[in-house]
Amino acid sequence: MKLAVGILWLTLIVPALAAEEAAPADVAQAPADVAQAPADVAQARGPAGHVFAWPFLDGEGMRPQGGMTSGTEVGLRTEPKEAWKRLWEPGLEKMERDRRAILALAGSYRVSFDFIETLGFAPGYKPPRPYFSWATEQVDVIEDRPGFISLQHALVMFFKDKDGKEAGPHVMKHWREDWTWQDPEILTYTGPQTWTRMASQNPQGRWSQAVFQVDDSPRYEVMGAWTHLGGLSTWHSDNAPRPLPRREFSTRSDYNILEGTHDVTLSPTGWIHVQNNRKLRLDADGTQTYVGTEIGVNRYEEITAPELAPAWSASWGKSAPYWAAVRAAWAEVIGENKSFSLHDEVDGEKLFQLHFARAAAIEEADKPDAAVDALHAKETVRRFVK
């Protein structure tokens, strides 16, 4: 029964999720009895007056879309985290200070996702409603070796039902980010559903960030540089293309590539990811047409309660070897091909569904067979590679 519920849960929520543009509040739509946010909270989120970037539009018409489901109360960290203190120890070489900044991204967070379109080029353009969503998220270091760090994100959500009782934790593997020092090669999204290995531009002293979907398939990779001055640590990226975000996958057909720059800035108690994006339509004949621009602000605030790590560790414990095999399978595909494309579906099934169903079965198994599971991971990945 637990396995069946888990698969239903994943089927409902994963299509709404996609790496850094995730819509994790849609996770809250899975339990049927989850309560909606109080009216005063919704009113606060749906601005009745000034809307940043669109001050003269009707507030009701610009009420944010996205998830507004209630979650359990969180306790926010008030004192600087140890990883932040270590980042500012004197006498560090730049690479080491950069490395500590990346490691400081790990932790337990309340995350908010805000996106607002700031410009459109179509005749009679009217901006779409802004987007807002939230989650509680665990970020763990799953690999740390010289010149490389891998961070796994996981949603760990506690909801409140109609009677105010807590439901959860609901746990789901989320996106992954791999950081590589002076990466000589970047996996660039060239669309549609196609990625190409290209030589890095000016990698000296810089780090690439590679972002992967919930099923560990690639999303985008981009080079950037960390700067550390006066208590301010920021990674600023080059411009990079990526696929259409899932939050607009079913609502927009006028563009198919999102490109832009990223700023990741640390604070003593968390970090913020700011995106400056352009929405691009790439036609089959190579014609490029920009349709609009947007700003995204994803804020990670470290929490002390509820505890997220235990629930994630319990879920990750058995399935971690399987996901390691999935990552290895993707490393082979990327290493063997200068360019490759992915099928969106194979035999009516999506890649994330097959991987998550297998991981759920492994978690339920008394004695998982690592060799059989690794073969399944490799064969499943290759089924989707064109």
C-alpha cells in the first residue's frame, strides 16, 4: 500500500517540478484534505496595491499564481551557521574559499520561489500573473572531492489538513547541482531536448554549475565566478540557455528556451538565487525571437524546525546506490556523445516515473539487488536517449 501511494504521490507532483524553476508548492496538491492558506496570508501574497515591476496594473489581476497550501510552522535560524563562519576564516586561497561557499549551500531550508515577467514584445502585451511557490527543502552534500562538489536537493514537506492536524513528512528527491572547478567543457542546451558538449570559455579561476532534473537527466550547465568581499559572497554566471520551465510547460507555447544569468549569494543564515531571464522562441529554421523577460528570486532561509534531515535520510538510505547508478549511466551517455537528444516519453511513460517507481520499490524491498538495480538504471536511461 505504501508503494502504491508513493507512486501516486510522485505521478501527481513531479510533472510540476523542474530543477531550479520548480513549483514545489504543487506538492501540496497531492493530499486531498490539505487546507488552503488563511485568507489574510493569501491577501498578503496577492498584492492589492503595488506590484514590483508593474505598479500601475490592477492588483487583483496580478495576484500570484502557484501554490498557497498551508504548511507546519517553521523555526528560522537566527545565528550565523558554522559553514558561514568557516567561509570567512582569514588566509584562505581563492579556490578553498569558493569551495567553502558552495558547501555552505547545504542545510535545511524554507524556500520561496518568486517569478515575475518584466517585459513583453507582442502587440498589445499584457503581463501574465506573477508566480509564487514555497517548500521546505533539505540540501545535502553527496560528493566532495578536490575540484568537485555535488549537492542533492530533497523536498521534505509537512502539511496541515482541514482539521489543522499535521500531515507528513512527504519526501521526494528533487534537483541536483554539480560544481566543477575550472571545468574544461560545458554541456550546453541547444534545443529542442538536445544537449551538446562545448569547450568552456575562460574557465580559469571559475566554477561550472551543472543542474539536473529530479530524474537526474541534464537541464543546463553554466560557468561563473565567485567573488568574496566585505562579507558578501556571490557566484555570478555567464548567460546560458535551458529548456522551458515546468511552471510554464502547460501554459506557454510562444517560447521554448529560457536563457539568462544566475546570481547565488550567501547570507549568514541561508542564500538567495536571483535569475535574470529572457524567453526565447527558437524555430526549426534557426530563427530566434525573444518574447519577454523575467526576474526570478528563490530564497533559501535556514530553519531549525521541523527537522528535515531524518525523514530524507530514511528515504535516501536504501535508494542512494540506485541513484548513484543513474548518475553513472548519465555520465556514460554524456561522455560517449558530443551531442544527444532525449525522448519526452517512451511507450507512454516518462523517465521520472520509471526511476521513481524503481526507487520506491527498492525502499520497500527487504534485500535490494544492487547489480540488478544498476542494470535497470542504465537501461532505463538509454531508452530515452535518441
